[in-house]
Amino acid sequence: MTVLIIGCVLGGAAFAFYWYTTPQIVLEGDKTMEVTMKDGYREPGATASFSFHDISDHIQIDSRVNDDKVGTYKVIYTVEYLEKTATAERTVNVIDKEPPELALLGGESISFRPGEKFEDPGVTAIDDSDGDISSKVAAKGFVDTTCKGSYERVYDISDSYGNAASAVRTVTVEGEPVRKVKGVIYLTFDDGPSAKVTDKVLDTLEKHKVPATFFVIDYGTDQEKIKLMKRAIKDGCTIGIHGYSHDYSKIYASVPDFMENVTKLHDKLKADLDYDARIMRFPGGSSNTVSEDYCKGIMTNLVKEVQIEGYKYSDWNVDSTDASGNNIPVNKLINSVKDNCDPEKFNVILMHDSDAKETTAKALPKIIEWAKKEGYEFKAMTMDSPAVHHKVNN
């Protein structure tokens, strides 16, 4: 009887143990996982037990992970045993860490002849999450096919998740010109605008129906100077950037300092004139050596940087000599232009319209009258105009 009672008690305890016991699921790996689209999701699995028995082969896995798309997904683990059910859950975060794939159509190096129109072959950008985003690629870097040399085009793209890619193409302008520009004069004036000279220059240009280009410096809040520039634009002239400051020690201290000097004036002109000035001239020209006193090699870097940032720079190939001092005799200015202009080329004439250059304004009518008689055509400089690049000496 005692044995029977003990057996019943033990049997009842065992029955109660099984009755109240539920299956247990233990996840392999982390409960919350982070995977990239590139690597994909690999199921770590799980184990299950019931009253010390391994019932892992009873686990059913419902994986809702789509590793082709960024998002948060659930993996549900279910086990049924002896009419008992247990579940466990894993969270999988699929993220995108791969930059888009950039491909340069036409290759990393292309070439054009001088005078040939530059046409960018373009790029393709394919992203594993955004797909084809070629239309969103930002290209920068001005290619001046009027001047022989090597230029860089930089292409940048970012996908929706901030993954960035970049590519660089080298564009070389070389060989014989497609065409020659004959008998063209580009009148250019640096260091203005000024109340004493610029208005006189504009009067002469208007009288002779001739355009010019003004490479300006900071004009403060002077409304009269702003009116002069607006008048110049209205009369068919163009405005270029000479620099917010003309202080060599500041602007040529570093590449960022110079670019800030350019950008500051560009933004000021945009605000005051609603004018996007993209042609520019280096103070002292690209061939200046004074910059070496403040930063060795800076001009070599700057001639590339300004073009990458979308500016076109031009030096000059005809010097009026008015930069050599103040009140240079009128006849000397006129003769210098006459002696150096060439009807078989485009002529970029260096002049100044600061307050101290009154003799330049006096010489201008005679210069224009002579040039017209010789058959020259006058044009204002634009992004499509030929440019003169000096040899860089620093």
C-alpha cells in the first residue's frame, strides 16, 4: 500500500510538472541585429527545450527580413510540443552603408581641341537602395577649351542614407585650334568701381556702343557704385570678380583664404545686383610672384581650385601700362595698346578704373576710335569667351 501511495504521489508530481512546464526558446546570436544590404541576413538560428529535452527540431522560423531594402524586420520563432507553444522574437535592422557606384562615361581622361565646345560625356550612379540616381550627380570644375592645359571635373553623389561617392575626370585641351578668333578686343578694367573714373568709362562705352568687362573689388555699401555696376550690366557689359580684398598678405595666405575672398564678393554681387559673377581675375595675375612671400606654391593650386569651383579666370595679353603708376601719359597708354594688339588673335586689354586712373578714362576714346578704324570687334567677356592664362610662377 505504501509503495502504491508513493507511486501515485510521484506520478502526480510528474504529471503536474509536465502540465505546468512550457517550452523554452534560446536565440543564437543577438536579440537585436544590425546587418548591411551588402552582407545580407544570415539566420543564426535558435534552440528549444522542454523539461530538459532538446526539441530544437520542432522550431518553426517565420523570417520577414528583406535584406534588399533598408528597414526594421522581425523574425518569429515558434515551437509546439505536447500541446504547449512558445515564441521568441528577433529584431533585424537592415542598413545601407554602401556608397553609390559611379562610372565615368567616356573614361577618366578625355581631350578637346582649343576652341572646340566642351561637352561632358556624363556619369552613371547606381545605388543598392536608391537605384539609378545618375540625374542627382553634382559635377563641378570649369573646363576652358579656349586655353590649352589640363582641367579636372569632379563628380559627387550621396544616397538617401548619406553614403557618398566621388570621381574625378581629367580633361586635356590640346592640339591645333578648331578656329581662330580674329580682330577681337576685350576691354577689361580692374580695381573699380570708382566715382571718379568708372562713370567716365561708361560714358565713353555708351557713346561708342562698345561693351567691356569690369573686374571689381569690394565697394562697401556705396549706392552710387552699385548704380554704376547696374548701368554697366544694362549697357551690355559684364562684371567679373577681382576679389573682396586686394591685400596680398591676406588673400594669398592660403587656398581657403583666397576662395573665401572670391566667394564673399560673389555673394555680395548676387545680393546687390542679382548677378552671378563667374569670370574672375587674380590680383596681380596668375603669374604673380608676390604670393610666394605668403604661401609657396599657392598659385599652382589656385588656378585649379577656382576652376573646380566653377569660375573662369583670365589674365591679359595686352597691357595698357596704366598699372605701372598713376597719371600715366595718355599717349603712352594709347601707343601701348596699338603696339600690342594683333588682328590675328583675340586681345584682352588690361586697364584700371580706380580713382587714380583718370588718364585711362581720357585715353579710352582714342583707343576705341583707333581699333574700330582698324576693323576690330569689341566684346565683353563671358564664360564662353576665350581666356588668357599666364605661366604660373608660384
